[in-house]
Amino acid sequence: MQVTHSNNNSVLKGIALLSGVALLAKVISAAYRIPYQNLSGDLGFYVYQQVYPLYGIIMVLAMYGFPVVLSKERAELLAGGKVEEAKKMMSLFFYGLLLFSVVSWVALFAFAEVIAFMMGDGRLETPIRAMSHVVLLLPFLSVGRGFHQGEGDLIPTAVSHVAEQFIRVLFILGFTYLFVELGFNAYTIGTGAAYGSVFGGIVGILLLLILTKARWIRELVHPRHLNFFSMMKSNLALMKQSVFICLTALILVLFQLIDAFSVVRLLQWSGTLELVAFEAKGVFDRSQPLLQLGTIITTTLALALVPMLTKAIMEGNTERAQHYQHLSYRLAILVGGAATVGLFVIIEPTNHFLYTDAAGTNVLRVMSLAILFSSLFTTISAVLQGYNFTYIPAIAVVLGVFVKLGSNVILISFFGTLGAAWSTVIAASVMVVFLLLAFHKKKELHLGSYRSYVPIIMVLAVMGMVTFLWKSGFTYLVSGDSRGLSAFIALSSAGVGGLIVAVCLFTMPIFTEEEWSNISKLNQIRVRLKKWLQYLKEHGGKR
């Protein structure tokens, strides 16, 4: 029993480490694009964002899709004592994925010119070819991680993933700085950034090999001992499962992919000059890091409740499961709403502070609305998966992709990149409505009392109003348009907004004491703040 308990503790620690590393990697992946834009300008940022979705899709599959399915299948076979079958299954998956990757790479490399033409910019051919090499890393990252996750060892995955992101960012920013200093054009800079992503992936693979002593490579069965037809059949099933699992994680990348193929083309068809269209797309892409960071913060807190919800469902405790479901929604609205309202109010100084000027502020303001809807979508999807309704979020993603594409075609022609921003908001809101309706149809949706949301709406309203007054007051009193002033206004306004939310959380009945105990991450901050305020009160009283 002690061994089992020790193994369970090891797995739990590994899961905690993997979750923390995944969060850190997401933050790094979003944040580096701000200095990249500062170095390369809007045109350089546009070039990189056009080819980035390819990397994004591959890395989501290599982190959240294929390894999860492979580790599950391998763990089940090992638990049944089927060691040889586990080896063959892993080998079949590796060679099948390798074949898929090589074919995909050849197609991307050979048709890079066609893809660039479809995007409306023939000069993207070289950056597309550079980024296509990322596809070749997929089988090594996926199987290397999945093999050891199937044995309960999550440390190689965690270390390789965060190292890959760090090295990738270092290469991207290093190449960008060097190429800018050498006077290279935006497309050469974008090509260097693409190769930075490839080198980051290679480092991830090398670390996997070092940390695991290449055991997963050495256990591969020789291809001649495997049946090709069984390989294709089993691999197709595993690949479908993998894509199915990570569709919700892919949604923002899929939206970026749609924008990469449609925004520039539609702007050109509506009469916008070529260079103006490219730079307008680069300005529009400024919203991506902000949207990504806002969604990460929200979902990290809300999704912490999902394991408890899943446990309650497995134990048949319906009332407890409904409680966690209700709490997840309220938390997502509170944190996602605060990020949305705050960014909506201070977007102009934030845009100038982060991106050197205030171009496209209205576009970014609209895109900030998508933070709330994408946060709700991710939270509701996770809750649905807890109830084992995994196919519903997948359908919602497909629906969202079609709505996004259709909205782009209609709105960009009339409103330019502002239309692209609204299409993202519309698609995200449609997906949320679809999930709620589908969940309601399954008779498992529990939104709780509508009155429980009133305090949250009041907090967001107060925060928005006070932040607006603070920002407007400083803008009125202090003249100038320096980047330093914008930084001060943006950061101080964000601080005031955060303080308002904290004070409201202490003074208004938003969460009960029992609910606070379930939101461990927020509760720790709350307890520390309470102690600090009590300390100030006691020492202030003595004076």
C-alpha cells in the first residue's frame, strides 16, 4: 500500500508540475510577441503572425493532443500486463505520425508559393517554408512525451516543454534583433523568427532524449515487424481522438489561421493598397497577445475547480457537482469580466505603452470583449468534459470556425480590421450560447440563482467606472503623449482597478466562506491581504 500511495503522490506532483509549466509556457508564448513587434514593427509582426498558426497547431497537438491519447492507451496496456502490445502500439503510432509529418512537410514546402498567394502576399513563401520544418518535430515530441506520461513520469514533458519555449523565444528575439540591426526586410526577419521556433522544438526533443536516456527511442519496434494496414487503421483512430481532445485548446489558433488567409485578401478586394493591408493586419495582430494573456489568467483560476467537479460526478454527488459548476461560471465571469472591462477602458494608453503608438486602438478595444467569451467557452467546455460530453465542445469549435469565416467575409469588406475583430467576438459568443443550449438540453446545466451574478456585475461596473475616472483624470491633468506617460497611466489604472475588485471581494457577498476555500489560489491572496490589512489596522490604532 505504501508503494501505491507513493506512486499516486508522484503522479499528483507530476500533474501539478505539468500544469504549472503549461501555464508558464503559455505566458511566455503570448508575452514575447510584444517585444517582437517593438523590434520588427507592424509589418514584421504581420509576417510572423501569418505563419505562426502552423506552429501553434503543431505544438498544441504535440503537447495536449497526441501525448494524452498515447499515454492513456499505453497506461491501459501496461496495467493489463501487455508490455509487447504497448511497444507495438507506440511504434505504430510513431511511424504513422512520422509518415504523416513527412507528407505534410513535403506538401507545405512544395506548395508554399500557392499558400502565400492564397494569403494575398507572395513574399510569404520563404517564411512559410521555414516554418514548415516544425511539422517534422511532431512525432518525436508527441511520442517522447506520451511514452513517459503513460508510465506516470510527467517531468520530462514539463522540462522539455518549458525549455523549448524559452529557447524558442531567445532565438526569435535574438534573430530579430540581429536582422533588424543588419537592415534586413520584414520577410527575412519573419523567416529568422520561424527558424527560431524550429530550433526551440529541436531543443525540446534533445532534452527529452537526455532526460529519458532515449529509452522511448530504443523501445521502438523495427518497422518490418509491424503490419502497415493495421498501422493506418489504429493511427487514424488515435489521431482522431487526439484532435478531438485538443480542439478547445486550438480555437484561438484556428481563428488566427482564418484571419491569416482572409484579412489581407478581403482588404485588398475592398480596395485597400497592398502595403496598407499588410500593416493593418499587423496592427490587428497586436490584439493576439492581449487576448491570449487575458484568457490564460481567467481559465487558470476557473479550471482549478474542474477536477473537484469531476470527482463529485464520479462519486454521484449531484448537488456538489452543481455547486462547483455554478462556482466555475461565476469565477470565469468575475475574472474574465475584470480583464475585459479593465482592458476596454485603458486600451489606448496600453496600446501606446506596449506597441510604441496608439494605432488600431478601436480594433483592440473590440477584441478585448473576446476575452470574456473565450474564457467562458473554455470553462464551460471543461465542465462539459467533466460530465463526459466531450463531443459538444468539438461541435462548438466547428460552428465557431464557420461563423468566424462567414463574419470575416461580410464584415471586413465594410469595416476593415474592425470587422475582423467583431467577427472574433461574434464567433466566440455564438460558441458560448451553443454550449449553454446543448448543456441545457442534456438537463445537466446548473447556472444557479441569477441573483448570485448581481454582485459580480456590480463589482465590474464599479471597477470600470473608477478606472475610467482615474485614467481620464490623469489624461486631463497631465499633458503629453510620451510612451512613459502612457505606461504610467495604463499600469496605475490597472492597479486601481485591481484594488477596487479586491476591496469589493472583501466587502460584498460574492463568494461564501465555503466557496472561498474551494478557490485555493485566490483564497491564499485574500488571506494574506486580510492579514496585512489587520496588521495595518492594529498598528495604526496604536499610533
